[in-house]
Amino acid sequence: MGYLTTHQFNVWRMMRDGLSQSEIARRLGITRQTVNEMFGTIPEKIALALEDAAKLNRVEPRYLDSNKGILVGWSRDFQTKAVIAMGTKGLQIWYQHNLGECKICPSKRQCKSTLLKHAEILGIPLTRHERKLGASDLSSIIFSKIPDRNTKQE
């Protein structure tokens, strides 16, 4: 989960999903003040985890949104766009590629499911037609819609 405790991760996930501090506190059985304090530290911890993952993977950050748990950058090693995202399974890194080998990949169904889930989390709108595409084509569309700014945001 990056640098977050399980409790902090659950608060961040609810925060990312748009729940109010009061609703988060109610669901977790804690005070709103405790949630408010977490709101101050969680984005910093997520930003640090994303930036460390970028350094370890030689990705030059171009855009960071710690509220959504995403860092977009440029992979020096693969010379392509890279996305590092915080999810329920921790940090995941995606590299844009056009290999088109999804038809022979045994993980294509899981890959497509993960792509659709991340698109939803990131607020990337997809048409009904785009949702039906194979993982490789879907990946290209999602990458084209991910913010790629030259300035960092938190």
C-alpha cells in the first residue's frame, strides 16, 4: 500500500471515492477530527511513495496527483510514457506499448479488467465502444487520455 498503514489506505480510498470526512468517520467508527488529521498527511505519503517508485523505475515525473494516487512520467529505459498508480494491490507501473500481443497473453482478461478499473478511478471517460476493445487498444486509448503535464501537482 505504499507508505500507508492499512487504516490510512482505507481512509485514502474513501477520500478518493469522494466520501466526506464525516461519512468516512462514521463508516470507520472514528472521529471526524481523526479523519481530518489523516487528510493532511495521507497525500504527502502517497506523493512520496509515487516519487520513490518513479526514481526506482527511472521514470521522470511529469504529473502527480496524490489525491487520485497517480504519477505520469517518461521512462528513460523504455523511451515511453509510464503511469505509476496506487491501488488495492499497492503501487503498479504501466508502460505504454503497442505490442499488440494481447490475443496470446494468458492474463488478457485480468489486464483489461485492471485497465477499466484504473480508468474509472482516474475519472477517464470511456465510450461503450472503447470498453469493448481488447486490452492493447484499450490501453492506448486510456494512455492518450491520462494527463501528461510538464508541471507537478499534488
